[in-house]
Amino acid sequence: MKNVLVTGGAGYIGSHACKALKAAGFIPVTYDSLVTGWKDAVKFGPFEQGDLLDRAKLDSVFAQYEPVAVMHFAALSLVGECMQDPGLYWRNNVAGSLSLMEAAVAAGCLDFVFSSTCATYGDQDNVVLDEDSVQMPINAYGASKRAIEDMLRDFEVAHGLRHVIFRYFNVAGADPEGDVGEYHRPETHLVPLMLDAIDGKRDALTIFGTDYDTPDGTCIRDYVHVCDLVDAHILGLKWLREGKDSRVFNLGTGTGFSVREVLDESHAVTNRAVPYVEGPRRAGDCTKLVSGSQRAINELGWEPHRSNMKEMITDAWRWHQSGHYEG
Ligand code: UFG
């Protein structure tokens, strides 16, 4: 059995990746500070609590588990927060990733799968966002992820750190078996907030901006089912282990949904209307982010077969009704 070090393995996407890694015959070793993650979500392999900036702890974890690869999910990822406190994002995401990459190189662990984001592209209306699109982030979160991508390229040239970079579009849904799901505190993401509003766990949803240049005035996003997303990571890991070249892949489906369309689909799935009010725009939001790429499908053989809005909301709703983490 091969160990894979999963930073952020106690978070939403990382915990789903741990489940997929275990199913693929790897042992996921979670490294997580629990600042935003949940110990309860670590169910599929060993857990080491630590911060990315704690180089001594990272070195000891690499020495103990001798992982064959790193999957690096750990990051702060809130667009609103990064506009208020950009230093937090540069320190945690960029300096933290630098510490991790240096530890990986020192340990001779040279296959690296990295969670990047479509937020690195910025707000480019009417442009197909494929992997060759220019990266012009409009917020510190996107800028921090772009900087890490740059570091990875430099580390490959200098140290042979081979990498697959995945630029996520909007991730939604939950494990259909209910082992893990999406649970953030504070919650800022559209789908869980909407489900909370539907069953009265919080006030009406505020639609952030209804005057965007889109057909119904609300922002458009490309939503990917979290299980499809982590499937791509397993394929990316295999890609590296087969000795293929470092590569960037978008993970989106090419179909955009407006905020109002997501609300309508939630109504259809849950049979309950989403209480909402219309509010002003949220700082840092892009008008439309839709992936224009088929690269992951063509080259990795990725099949995002669960990424339709009905299935994502059905799985998120099941998780929402059945549970959450305590600690
Ligand atoms: N939205 C609302 N009301 C809410 C919450 C969200 O109208 O209460 C809207 C947002 O304005 C946006 C859409 O719903 O148009 C989706 O918002 P999310 O907060 O769910 O997701 P984001 O698109 O802001 O962010 C996601 C990831 C980030 C990533 C970003 C890329 O969470 O990590 O996509 O822009 F950076």
C-alpha cells in the first residue's frame, strides 16, 4: 500500500479525496491544522494535525509515512475574506505552500497534485476560459493560487517536483453514501446556504447582485460534483505515477448556471421554495466563470457524469438532512 499525503484532508474536498484514494488502493495521510477542517471528516486513513508553516512537523510526517505523492488541498478560499485580509491569504496559502514544497523536495517526494482555481483567470467576460487563457485574478485568493502555480513551475525546473494543477470551477454536492459532505463554519457558499434557508436553519438567502450583464442579472458559475472532482485527482495522481509531464487541467463541465437557476433547481429537488432577498454585489465576485476546456476529458479520460445540477443538489440535500461534523 502506498501513502499519499493529503493536506486539507479534513476539509470538504480533501475528505472526499481521501475516500477516493482509499478506494483506489492508496492510504491517505491527512495533514490538517483543523482551522477550517473537521477531525470527524478524517475517516479513511491516519491523521496528523499541523500547520503548513510548521516545517519541523512536516519533515517528521514525511519521514514517518514516506508518501509517494502529495495532494495539496489545504488553503483559505473565501473571496469575501481575502478582500478584507489579503495578508492572511499570502501567508497561509503562498508561504504555507512554499514550506510544503520545500519539505516535499527535501524528502524526495516529487509527485505533487495541486488544487488551484478558476479564480486565477479573473473576470474575463465572453472569453472561453481554457487552460491557456491569460491569468488575471481580481482577488487575493486567486492571486495566491496563481503564485503557487508559478512556484511549482520553478520547483520543477530546479528540483524535479512534477505536478498536476487542477483549476476548479465551483464545487458542489456530497458523497452519495453520506460518509462526508460540505460543512463550513462560517458558511459562505451558495448551495449549503440555500439549503439552510429552505429548512429554516438560517434567514433568507441574499442574492448578491441582480444587475450583472447576464440573462437574468445574477452571476453565472460552472458547478462540478465533488465526487467527479476527486475522481480527476486520482487520474492526475496516476498520470504522474506513469511518468507523464506536468500538466494543468481545468475541472468544469462547460455549462454555466446563474444564481437564480440554482435556486430554481433546488426548489425542484426539495419541493420547497428558497426564501431569498435581492442584495448588492459582493466584492470580488466575477460575472461569469465557465470552463471552456475538454482537456481533462480528452487527456485524463475524466468522466464528470455526476455533475448535473439535479444530482449535485440531491446529494447536498441528503447530506444536509443527515448530518454535520461536531469537531
Ligand atoms: N451567492 C449569492 N448569495 C450567497 C452566496 C453566494 O448570491 O449567499 C452567489 C455568489 O455571488 C456567486 C455564486 O452565488 O455568484 C456562487 O458563490 P459561492 O460563494 O458559492 O462561490 P464563489 O463562486 O464565490 O467561489 C467559488 C469557490 C472559491 C473560488 C471561486 C472562484 O468557493 O474558492 O469559486 O471564483 F475561488
